[in-house]
Amino acid sequence: MFQANAMTTVGRNSQHVAVIGAGAAGLVCARELLREQHKPVVFEQSTAVGGVWVCEPNNASSHSPMYEGLVTNLTKEQMQFSDFAFPDACPEYPKRAQVLAYLEAFADQFAIRELVRFRTKEIGRAHV
Ligand SMILES: Cc1cc2nc3c(=O)[nH]c(=O)nc-3n(C[C@H](O)[C@H](O)[C@H](O)COP(=O)(O)OP(=O)(O)OC[C@H]3O[C@@H](n4cnc5c(N)ncnc54)[C@H](O)[C@@H]3O)c2cc1C
């Protein structure tokens, strides 16, 4: 699910790139852009990384379709990024909070969080 396809930028200039959303897709997109010496900025309308895995069951304004006790329907090996494994201690079918912790760890490992502009909803072309 979380596979990333690296693109080579050999011979190309470093670019400022807007990434919309700090869910799984946005996080790995930003990481791959960094690897290729680009300068991503991630625009995230909420206050957290993790996208749909962020769930605040006691927050009436939370719009997450997930619920606190949700367990994944795929194994962690099927879900994980190809070069960033779930912890060994994590069960084969992680709980929602464990997937969120995994995505947060990914963001921290690759210093993505500091590239995120939270509470920023992108509604048109980005000017970075
Ligand atoms: C109930 C449920 C159960 C699931 N179970 C599994 C499972 O077991 N295994 C599995 O592999 N997948 C599962 N999924 C699929 C899940 O959606 C993906 O795993 C993955 O998290 C999707 O990541 P994403 O980054 O594409 O989208 P999202 O996680 O939705 O992230 C998108 C982000 O972009 C932000 N955003 C959107 N528009 C804007 C904007 N205009 N400006 C700024 N920010 C914006 C949002 O706030 C959000 O943070 C499930 C999904 C649901 C709903």
C-alpha cells in the first residue's frame, strides 16, 4: 500500500514542491522529494500528521471515518513502506493507534514534520 516510486532528478535543478496533505501519501511523497534534493512544503489542513489514521473519538468536530478500536484488514508487512518497517512488537494486524504511531515515527525519522504547515488548507495553486 505505502510503496514509493523514487524518481531520479539527475541533471535537473532542485525545485520547490507543494505537497497537499500529511497523510501516508503526503509523508512519503515529501520524503522522496527530499531524497532527490527538492524542497517540499507540506500543506495540512488539520493539526497533525497521519491523515485518516488520526482519530479523536471524544472530539465532536472530528471528521475521521475511523473509530478507536479499529484494527487493520491488511498485515503490517503489506501496509508498511518498503524501507521502513513496523516495530517487531507491533501485532500482525495493527490497531489504528499503532498505524498512526508508525506514520508519526516515519515523519520524525525523515524530518518531515518540520516541513508541514499545519492548519493550512490548500485551495488553489501553491506559491511556496
Ligand atoms: C475506515 C478505514 C479503514 C481503513 N483501513 C485500512 C487498512 O486496514 N489498511 C490499509 O492499508 N488502509 C486502510 N485504509 C485506507 C487509508 O485511507 C490508507 O491507508 C491511507 O492512510 C491513505 O493515505 P492518504 O495520505 O492517501 O490520505 P489521508 O490519510 O486521507 O490523508 C490526506 C491528508 O490530506 C489532508 N488534506 C486533504 N485536502 C487538503 C487540502 N486541500 N489542504 C490541506 N490538507 C488537505 C487531510 O487533512 C489529511 O491529513 C482505511 C481507510 C478507512 C477510511
